[in-house]
Amino acid sequence: MNPTPSPKKFVVGLTGGIGSGKTSIANCFAELGVSLIDADLIAHSLTAPGGIAIPAIRNTFGDAIITPDGAMDRNKMRALAFSDPLHKKRLEAILHPLIRAQAEYEITQATGPYIIYVVPLLVESGNRDVSRILVVDCEEQVQVERVCARNGLTESQVRAIMANQASRHDRCAAADDIIINQGKFSELKAEIFNLHQRYCHLSGVI
């Protein structure tokens, strides 16, 4: 998801390619007391049974894209979006304003020293209205192996998803800070803590 809120508070936009380890990094920041907002989690709530995006999705794509319990069928929608970019744009037109509004509300309610806002397609969107961009990076083959193991997808399926995301070069070029998540995650804890201290300083907390 790519919409980003205005940084009324100090907001770090955390992004990275699929399988880069964004969620693990974000959770590590949350353990330090940082407020965490995740665009994908917001999108899931919007498209769950009873989600406020469901009526518009049903009207746009038809009943076939809705599961018996009233949620958006994510597998069918993913296949539809990959088959025709116009379908992807139609879905984004429904979801992105809603995600942005919910994220901005959550920012106003945040009580942490600053906010980590996880936006998978932050660089792709061109809408980088955050205080700072943190990119989680790793080699492409590592991404493929992680996603195949986690989601049960084939390598070709994973690479098709990656082809619709920004390149490593473009993401890193847009970054203010980069975490290389290539090996053992435990080795990153000190780096994350140092970034946390820097962000606390930049946000005026310390």
C-alpha cells in the first residue's frame, strides 16, 4: 500500500521489498515503545467482513471477488490486479484514501516518542510525505527464498510481485537510513536501537 499521511508528528516511513523483513524490524521498534502503524494491517481491516471498503469493492468488481463471509478474496483480487493494471488502479482508488484517513487518525492518537509507519510501496507511490524514510534491504534471492518459505509461492510468482515493486537501487536512493537484513536478525538489534536513539533526538524527545 502506498498512501502516506502528513507528518504532523515525527513519522518514519519504513519500507522495503517483499520478504525484506519489514514487519520484524517494525516490531522491534515497537518493543522500544514506538507507536507502530501498518498500512497493510489497515488494508486488511478495511477489506475484512464488515470492512468499510467492501461495498465499493463489490460494486466495482462484482460478487465473485467477495468471499462467503463477506471479505475481499485476496487471492482472486491479486490475480485480477496482476492480469490488468487497470484493476489494480481501481482497487487503489478505493483503498488508498481510506488507508490514509485511518493512518492520519492513528497518528493523532499515537503516544510514542515518534511513529513508525510501515508502507510497502512508499517509494513507488512518489508520495513521501513523511519525516524520514527507513529502507529495509536484502539481496533479491534472499527475498525470494523467504517469501517462498513463508507464503508457499513459487519463485516465478514471487519474482512477478517483485517486478511490480521499486528496484533495490531506487529504494536505497530514496532512503535516509538503510537496514541490511541479510543474515541473523539478532545481529540487527544494536543497529535498531541506535536508530531509535537518533529518531528520538530528531523528534525532540531527547
